[in-house]
Amino acid sequence: MDPEVRTETVASITECRESLPSELASDAVVFGFDGFVDRVRRMVAERQDEDNYDALTTLEELGDRISRSAAADSSLSIEWLETATRTGGHVAHLSRAYGYLGYDPVMLGTFGDPIEEPFVEEFEGNEMVTFGDPGYTDAVEFSDGKLMLMDINKTRQLDWDEIVDTVDPETLAARIDGTTLFGMGYFADMPSFPDIVDGLLDDVWPLLRGAAGERYRRSRGRPEAQRNRTP
């Protein structure tokens, strides 16, 4: 990383840390609706023997190999190794960060059926609701960036009807009501993201009893909680 960028990054992180409150207003947060298992990879540039090899260290070097292979009209074969496995996606990343800060995340996403071991190992103490198989990302790490090859799986197909088939709007409202934060993502991986937003607004927000529900009802001119989404 460029030294100037590193210095600016450290300064920004320090400023963010100093701006955090000394006490948490609430310990409850809710995140949805994705889930990934990230397989961290390294590519082999040249292998000396069974145990020793030189790694491809930059994306530029990988690009050069691809360009040379294409120019020669030939196939390209590169060995890669799995160096770690970890959870990824919007839900996992935010649940990890907020859990570290002392919050108690509720996780709604695609974690497998049954929930796959990487999520169980990392988030054993969290409440998790799963809607199906997670996506998988092969993340090849280089010194100047990453190459991420993704199989999105269930997240690509997930829509509001499938969500409420697994967890009803009343239960969702009970989980979200009174929480400090509700977050969802990622838009780019979920074609039905707008449908899910509409479902939350029509089926869940009218049931909220806290400040978010009151603001919603005032904005819609509704004095009391009610559902108006056509089944």
C-alpha cells in the first residue's frame, strides 16, 4: 500500500474510533439477507517441489500471463491453493464488526440448510435464520488487490415470498422492533432487492411499535399498525 494512503487510512480509522460513543444505546442489531463462504486462495507461479513454490504476487503478473496465453492462442493452466476459509457477505461482515463492538446481531440470510460449519463456528452465539444455500467466493489475494470468482447461489434467487415462507412478517417485526440498526445488502447480488424492500415496508414496518413504526405510520397517514399488502 502506498505510504501516503496508509497514513490517511490510519488517520481516518483513528478519527472514527474517537467518535464512537463510550456506551452502546442498544445491544440489538439485525442484518439480512445474504451469506457467503469465502475460500481464500493463492496462485502458484512456479513450483520447486511438493512443499515449496513461488506465488503469483500481483494482479498485473496474472494479467501478463493471461495476455501472453491469449496472444499465443493457447490454454492457460495455473495451480491455486486454498489458504483459509471464512464467512463473507453483507450479513457476515457487519455481524462480525458489530459483535466485536458488543452488539448482539440477529442474522437473516443464506447460510445453508442445515447451517454450514463456517457460520456455526464464527457465529455460534448469534440467532441465525437461513433461507438456503450460501454463495461461494474463491478470493485470490495479491499484493495489489483480489480476484474474486463468485457462485452466488440462493442469494441470486431470493425474493420476498421466499423470505416470508421461512419467517412470517410478525416474527420479523418482533426482531427488528426497538433495534439500534437494521441493515440489508447487497443490491448488486440480489435482483429482487427492490421487491424485498417493498415487502418490508408493506408487511413489516406497519407492525413496528417503536419509533421507526411511528415515523412510518405518520408518513403514510396511518394512526395505527396495519397491513395493507395484498396476499
